[in-house]
Amino acid sequence: MGGGEVHADASRPQMRASVRASFSRRGRHAGRKASHNPGGRLLAIAVFAGIAVLLLVFQYQFRDLEAAAAARLYGALTPTLAAPGAPIVWFGLGGPGAFGLVITPDCSSALLIAPLCVLGIGLAIPRKLALRRVCVGLAVAAALLVTGNLARIGLIAVMIRLYGIGTGYQLGHLILGSLLSVLCIAASLTVLTLIITGRLIIAGRGVRSAARRLLHGRRVAA
């Protein structure tokens, strides 16, 4: 009888440990299932598709916004004006060399953001990719594309100012502008990849931790 009692007492911790292990495993699986969030992924896919369609349907209005943004950005350097109701940016107003740049559909960043949204739809489908990182990466990549296109408009304007409408436009639009667009596309895709994989976040945390250690070391030395 005594041996049987000792055996029963020794088995209880094992049963408790096995129950705890099973509950912890269930909790992990439940956390993974919750992290998949199929409803959120479907919503994100719908939003990405809607943005792509809106950019294609209202591309004229989007080009108007780009013209207004370029006029506001470069207005601090030279007299500029966005034509009302048309995607045209006028540079050097009031002088003899004034000219206007028309933002055509081929030169708009909407032509690049729409395929980026399609890429986002493909990235939102796999469950292994964090949806939040996909959304943040797409937002940053789209911002880089818009910024690069505004810089391209300014580059074309500078080339026209330096070398005239004929040579300057060909140099700024076909050569330097195209090169800048390729670099911006490559940079946006690289940043998107780094954000999705978490490398950019890890690098940012490392920089912040290094800065904190440096500041702490200066305080101690002081």
C-alpha cells in the first residue's frame, strides 16, 4: 500500500507538467492562427486593389496633384506655377526663358504605384509574411517613388534651364531622368524587401541602441 501511494504522488507532477505543456502548445498554435488574420489580409488585398484601380481611373487628377506639389516644392527656388485644371508646371515665370512641363501619364508616379499595389496583393496572400510589415513597406516604397518623380521633374527643369529646351529636355528626360527613375525603383524595392524581412527594423533598433549606449557613456564620463 505504501509503495502504491508513493507511485501516485510521483505521477501527479508529471500529469501537471504534461497538462501545462499541452496548454502552452495550444496557446502557441492559437497565437499563430490569430496572427494569420485572414479577415485583415482580405481587407488589405481589397484596399490595394482599390488604390490601383483609383490611380488608373483618376490618373489625370493625380497628375494635377503632382504638378501642384512640384510647383510648391520648387517655388522656393524659382517662380513656379501649376496650371489650373491641367497637369502642367510652369518654371521661370516673369523671365524670358519661362517654360512649362507637362506631366504625362508615362511620367507620372501613378504608373509605378499601381503595379506596386498589385505586388502588395501578392505579398499579402502568404501567411508567413507579416501583414503590418507589408503595409508599411508598401507605404514607404510608394513615398520613395513619389519623391523620386518630383526630383525627376526638378532635374528636367534644371537641364532645360542650363542647355535649352531641345538639348536640355532630351538630356534631362531621356537620359538623366530615366536613370533617376531606375534608381528610385530599385531603392523602393530594396527598402520594401528590407522592411518585409525585418532587417531594416532590426538595423534601426541597433542604431538606436548604439546611440543610447553612446549617450550613456558620455553622461558617465561627464
